[in-house]
Amino acid sequence: MSSQPEPVFSKVAERDITRALTSEFAAQLDGCIESDVLIAGGGPSGLMCAKVLAEHGAKVLIVERNNYLGGGFWLGGYLMNKAVFRAPSNEILDEIGVPYTTPSVGLHVADAPHACARLIAAACDAGVKIQNMTSVEDIVMREGHRVAGLVINWTPVETLPRQLACVDPIAIEAKVVVDATGHDATIVKLLEKQGLAEVKGCGPMWVERSEDLVVQRTGTVHPGLVVIGMAVSAVHGLPRMGPSFGSMLLSGARGAEAVLDMLQTQANEPALLRA
Ligand code: 48H
């Protein structure tokens, strides 16, 4: 008679798994109802911004409508899985441990999936929380028109016919909101609907000008709202840069500086948060 082999895995039943998931999920969502910073969009600019902010001790949540983070960073250019980084943005690749080649002075090429995976890991390691499969539907506004949070819903809800899925969203609050939704500039477009902002749309490609301009124009567009990454191009009508991703990383880092300044100002003048 053959004896049963020793089990490999710990003794866990289905109910244990379901309970573990629901309690961890509830705890995470509860912990994210109020954050220092909410970042809409988990592409390269949003991930970079979140990483820097979390490294400075801020409580950061990324709200991402896809089931994966990384946005357009996974593919690089033309489905070739390679992404270009112009100096000095390769210093960020060094910092997060992404190998790259240097075909000519100041021009660096990395495997996009490797760079993307490392950036996601760096953001998670820094303590950034992630709510994926979650779409931003609207913004929370306070008197004085300060952006004070995001209205979110499960992504599948927006893809179902209205008569099947009339699910009300929920709101989460933050001291500062960041629009990192890429070409869509979703959060600024929501302000545009209220007549409080304008989204001009990206201009034609001109890499040399666009990357500098994106970083230079990164910053506050409305009280409580910072715009980073490709959303900066869309808002200000800047030229695009194609598969050159350095400006997305540097814009994320510059946006983090703008957020930290805003958090500092609010800490010095707490009445701003109540306004
Ligand atoms: C939740 C949302 C919502 C929403 C969108 O497109 P991304 O990669 O954006 P960036 O700015 O970090 O990077 C841009 C880069 O990938 C790129 O496209 C470049 C450099 N193009 C150059 C050119 O010439 O075109 O990521 C945005 C993220 C995505 O993951 C979206 O799913 C997410 O935002 N998102 N998340 N709620 N309403 N809208």
C-alpha cells in the first residue's frame, strides 16, 4: 500500500483565502480614504512622481484604470520594446538598476519592459499604494475651487451598458491631486468642463523642444492639482516626443517637488485645507 506523500503547501482552506483577501483589501481601502497625494494614472510619470513622494514620507495612492501599471512604458516605440532616454535621465535608470546601451553621446536605450518593471518595483518599495482596475470619473472640489480628491469607480462599470450597471462611485480625499493620465489629461479635462481650465491637445513631434518643455511646464495648473508627464503636453499644446521617455521620468520628479511645496504651504496654513 503506497503512503500519501507529505503535502508541500501549508494547510489553507478556501474560506481562509477569501477572508485574508477581503480583510487586507478593506484595510487598504480604508487606509486610502484620506491620502497626502492621489495620483491619477500609473504610467512612467505617475510612478516616478509617486516613488519620489513616498521616499519623502508622503502617503501616496496611485489610481490606475488598467489591471496593470506602467501605461505606455511597457512597449517603448513602435512595438519594439525599446525605449530611449536622453541624458541626464539615464541617471534615474542607474538609480533603479536598469541596464542600457549608449549608441551615441547622450542617447541611451533600455529594454522598456525591464525599465517599466524596475520603476513599478521602486515605487512599491518606497511604500506607494495602488488601486488598479479603478477609473477616475470625477473630482472632489472644495469651496474656493480647490481640487480635494477623486471620484472613483471599478473600471468594468464604465464598460457596461448603463441599464446593467448603474453603480454609484465613491470619493477619496487628498491634500494634493496629480494628473498623470497621459494624452487624455483626464483630470484637467474635468476642470475644463467646469470652465476652470483648458486642454489644448498635443502638437506635432519635435523631440528636442518637447522634452525640455514638458519638464519646464510641469507643475500646478489649479489649486490642489499638479499636472505631470504627457498630460502636460496635452494641457499646454506642446510638441510630442515619441518613444523618448526621459522627460516622463524627470517630469514625475519635478511634479513631486511641486507637490511637496504645496504640502508644505498647506502645513503652514492649515486654513487652506478647510477652504
Ligand atoms: C485612472 C487612468 C485614467 C482614469 C488614464 O499614458 P501614460 O504612460 O502617461 P505618462 O504621461 O506617464 O507617459 C506617457 C508615455 O507613456 C507616452 O505615451 C509618451 C512618452 N508618448 C509620446 C508621444 O509622442 O505620444 O500613462 C497614463 C496612465 C495609463 O496607465 C492609463 O491607464 C491611466 O493613466 N489613466 N487611470 N482613471 N480616468 N485615464
